[in-house]
Amino acid sequence: MRRFGSTPTTILLVSLVLGTAAEPAMAGIKCWTNNDGVRECGNVIPPEYAQKAHEEISNQGFIIKETARAKTPEELEAARAAAAKKAEEEKLRKQRETEQMTRDQVLLQTFTTEEDLTLAHKGRMAVIESRVKLTQTHVDKLEANLRDLQTQAAREERSGKPISDNLRGDITHVQRQLEANRGFIAQQREEQQELDAKYGADLKRYKALKSGAVRPGQIDD
């Protein structure tokens, strides 16, 4: 194997040889940098530098091929991880687009106008409000019943009698009913808030779809 360092004389000789078409033996000259930082050229890359970056030069002295250094195991693992992350992100993006397309189609096929969407929202809110009012009426009655039971228990205590087990059971039962009904009202209020938020988002999306500002399935990033 012929091997050339990067001294001025060597560079001159390599240039003269590369520039002479009558020297076929020098075709495909390869150049690399050794461990001392010195650029070397030859017709074969030494094994110890085979994994490092190198170039192949034509007879006319032009670079015809550049080979990057081989990646380290750590770099290869990082590249694999990056590729896997990119693939997962693309999968999630397509999934989001599919889900958005379904929601958009439901909006466009269900409601002819913005007014239809608004009326539907008001109808759902009214149904929930009627449940709340009915439950609140029941709560008011339970609270009155509980006050009567607690008054009876206080009267028994003042008379020196122990509160009967039946009375204690009635008080506990009413208290549990109150807790359940109040919880139901709270849950219904939360549902109303969620419906309001969804209505706002749906109306905004509906307007954008109708105006052509967005296309069905388009994700707002």
C-alpha cells in the first residue's frame, strides 16, 4: 500500500501524480486524518482509520466521494431512539387527525346552522337544570325532616332519656340521603360546566369549518 503524509513535498507529489492521467495506479486515491491530526493519502485506508471520515479523490484531484466516520454505539442508540420517538409521534398525529375528522363530520352532519348547535346546547342544559331543581326540592324536604329528628333527639336528651336506636338510625339514614343528593347536584353542576366548555369549542370549530378556515380533520397545533 502506498501511503502519503501531508508534508508540502508529499502534497506536491500527490498533486502532480493525480494530475497525470497516465498513472492509472493512482486512481481512487483515499485520504484520511491520522491519530496525530496529519492528513494522509493512499490507495488503501489503514484498518485503524477505516471507521473514520475519509475522502476519495479522482485522478484530476477532485473529491468524488466523502464518507463520514462510523457512529459510536451510543450515537446509534440515540439515532434509534430518535427514530422510534418520531414514529410514535407520527402515529399519534394520525390518530388525532382521525379522531378530529370523526368529530368534524358529526358537527357538520348533525347541525345545519349555528343556531341549531346553540339550541341543542340549551336543550341539554335545560334537562340538567330540571334534574337539579327536582333534586333540590328533595333536599329541602330531607333537611326539614332532619331538623325535626334532631329536635326530637335533643328533647329526649333534655328529659334524661337516652336517644333510641330507631331515632339514631333515622337521623343517620336522612343524613346519608342528604349527602347523596347534594353530591348529585354538585355532579350535575360540573356536567353543566363541561357542556358549556364543549359548546364553546364546538361552536368555534363549526364556524371555522363552515368558513373554510380549517378543513375537516385538520389539527390545530
